[in-house]
Amino acid sequence: MHDGPVFGTIILCVAAAFALAIASNRLSSLLRIPTPAIFLLVAAAVSDLIPRLHQLSGIANERLVTVALVIILFDGGMQIGLPRFRSAARPIMVLGVAGTVITAAGLALIGHLLIGLDWREALLLATALSPTDPAVVFNVLAGREIAGSTGTILQGESGANDPVGIALMIAILGSSGAGWGAFGHGLATFALQLVVGVAVGVAGGTGLAWVMRHMPISNEGLRPVRSIVAAFLIYGSAAALDGSGFLAVLLAGVIIGEADVPHRLATERFTAGLASLAEIAAFVALGLTVDLSRVFTTDAVWIGLVLFAATTLAVRPIAVALLLVRSGLTWSERAFLSWGGLKGAVPILLGLFAVTTHAAHAGHLYDIVFVVVLASVIVQGSFVPKAAAICRVPMISE
């Protein structure tokens, strides 16, 4: 049967959602809330008005968001650059690894003991909510320069904690129970993700810098495109070896960000524009997977708000205070890092993993993740500049 009109309707609706999302930048400035929140809500509202959009495959959305995050992380790495990353490498890795595990453990305890979820559901939900998100962090900090290393730590952490969240989610979904077997599987998965991601990212970024120096392209339009193609080659290589493709492209971007290569400014501008489009694509795609009528007619709202309050006011601050006690950062800087642990596309993507593998009650857990993410983007994201002022962390608009 010819499905041209049906497919055309879907394209029209998706394009309309994109158009509204782009126009929402002005609305975001007026309302003083980050644009990802508007992208999510607009797309979710459109999908509720046109239920046919809910028929889009969860796996297809998962892959689209993954592609978007590759671009966002590569651009984010270029913004950080190697000198800044080196100066903050230790707190980035400590928060990205141990901080994610502590957050997952704390939220799992709250989910089981306070909310009443069984252990498996609590672990799935906590794991999805444990990483911070590069898309939202880079969006909120875009056009702002933060004095010291706190901004670099937030940006670097949001890329470094992805392999931890993914490894934990794979371990939980792949195990039928708990115990040392599941723990060992998760630890091995994380180690492989981390080692392969670092190796491929460093090799890929170094190799790309060499190619840009020694293999010029006469077609000016293809010069910045080459870097994006290389980013996907790096991601694909790491992922094919069971490593963290997200960490690999972040590190490759960090290396390119400060490398002495020709046409770097043109590459940075092209990548930044593409990353803005990728951000819209990610949150629109994720918004289309949400059934707002179901979210707001179940207990997902109050559970999500409880977990948001718990992670923002207790779990994250405790993790930051414990892990960065010898970092040389002041108490006010650590307080700012606690507030800046924003949730976004990565937690929703991990929730999609549970949905596409048909985990028990995954739909309900996914709704809760959406509520937490929305609250985090609106509340935390909106008050990042105010939090910087309260914590006396200089933040200058570029």
C-alpha cells in the first residue's frame, strides 16, 4: 500500500515540531528557562495531539538521540580544549565514575525504601537518573564563561559518566537477579567501556589532527564536514569494540579543540551550528516518545518530583562533598557543582533502553524519568546563573 500521505503527515508534524522548537529560543529568553525543556514539552504535546507519532519505533528514537549526542559531545569537547581538560581531569573522572555510582546507589535506596519500588525497578530507575547530561549542560553554559575549573568539571563530567550509566544499565538488564555475578558483570562492562573509549578517543583525536595538518582538502565546504565524519568513525570504532563511543568522541573533540590545525575556526563554527540542530533533534525525538496524558494521570509526577528533590538536595550534594573534599575547590564551588548536575537526554536515553528491552514496568519508569528530567531542566537549569552568583562563582556572558 502506498504510504506517501501517511509518511508526509509524519514529516510535516515532525518538521512543525522542529520549527516551533527553533522559534522557542525567543520564548526561552522571555521565560528564562533552558530551551531543552521547551523542546521536550512541545514535541510531547504534538505527539499527544497526533497519536500516530507514538508509533515511531523506540529503537529508531534511541538511535537518533545517539547520533545527536555524538555531535553534541564532539562540539562540547572542542569547547573545553586539552589544557582546560587536563587541569580538571581528576575531579572530572572522580565525579564521572564514583559520583555516578554513589548517585545510583542513593536513588535506588530512596526508590525502594521510601517510594516502595522493588529492588530491580529501583535500580533501573536510579541507574537511568544517575548520569548528568551533556546536551543540557552545554546548552545552559553556552555563551557563558565560568571562572576557575567548575564549568570544565561540569562539562567533562557529563561526558565521562555516560559509560558508567550505560554499563550499570546493561548489567541490570542483562541479569536475572542481583549479587556478585551482576556486580562483576557490571564492573567488567564499565572497565571495557572506559578503556576502549579512552584509547579510541585519544588515537582518533590525534589521528584527525594529523590528517587535518597533512591532508588538506581543496573543497572548502568539505573541510568542516570531514571532522564530523571523523567523529562518527571514532564513535563507531569504539562502540564496535564494546567501548564508550560517547567518551571517545568527547576526548577526540578535546584534542582537536586546542590542536594547531588549519581551518579550525571554520570547523568550530560548523560543528557548533550542527550541535544546536542535534540538540533540537534529540529533545524533539525524546518528546515524541512521551505520553503526557499517561504521565499526568499516574503517580509518575509525585514520584518524579520526590526523586528530583532527593537527588538535587541530598544525593548529589553528598556525593560532591565526599568526593571533592581534597580537590582544592572551595565549599561555594562545590555547592555550585552540586546544583549544576543537570539531567537531560542521557537519562531519558537510558530509560529508553529499558523500554526497548521490555523490562517490567519500563513504561512507568520511563514516565518518572521524564518528570525528573523536566524538573531538572526547568528548575536547576533556569537557576544556574543565580546559583553561580550565590556561590560567588564568576560567570561572564560572552
